[in-house]
Amino acid sequence: MTAAAQDYIQRGWTIAETTNGICLITDADLSGIEVSGELAAEVRRFLRANNLSGPVIEIPGAERREIHLVTGLRKAAMALEALREAGATIHTDGEGIPLPPTQLMTGSACWSISPNEARWVPPVVAISAAVRSAVSRKQQPVLTSVAC
């Protein structure tokens, strides 16, 4: 077993080793919220500004993709629905999430914020608030000043 796998197990995470690396097996206690593109950047800014950042996995590819590890899905039905409506992907109920250093077709999954750097694994409602903020900011009209 690799050192990375042992570290994940010591954190209490359920993992599976594959030929390409390690997968986190999600459940109601530890899941992932995937956001991409501009939304991913906005979510990261919000979480950092509000000191809510937790572990984040970057998935390589043409478009920025991030998976935020979260807790608290059992009591967050409204937050999950809002995330889905905003275009986020919910990874839970036994789905696998590639953990670094898993090799993918487009490169390797890597930590943008490692579990060692994060102060916690945030509740899903924190990610939902970040997405809500990003979506509402995008929908606000741009104000310009007009000289009278």
C-alpha cells in the first residue's frame, strides 16, 4: 500500500486502490462537489475570502475542474438541489473520486488544497453558499456612472 493510501486511511476515508491510483469511495459523511470553469474560480475566491476552504482536488483537462471534499449531505437537500441547478456535480453514494496521485487520461489528479493544508472538511452548505454567491454576482446588472 502506498504512503498516500495509508494517509487517506488514517484520516478515516474509505478508499479503493486501482491500477491508476487511489479512489475515495464517497458516502454521506464524505462526498465531493465538482465545479468547473469560471464557477470554479469564483467558488475558490469566495471560500478563501470567508476562511471556508477545505481539501480541493484539481482534475486536469481543457477546462478547470475542481472537486471540493465536503461533509453534511444528510441534512442538506435544499443545498444539494441548488448546487445541481447551478451546474455542480454531486459525488456521493459510493461514487469514486480520484485522489492524488491518481493517473487520469488527461494527466494526474492533484491537490489544489491538500488535506494537510486545509483546516477542515467543510459542510456542503459552505460550498452551496459559494456557488449561490457566484451565480448571483454573475446575474447582477453592471452599474456605470453617468455624468450629469
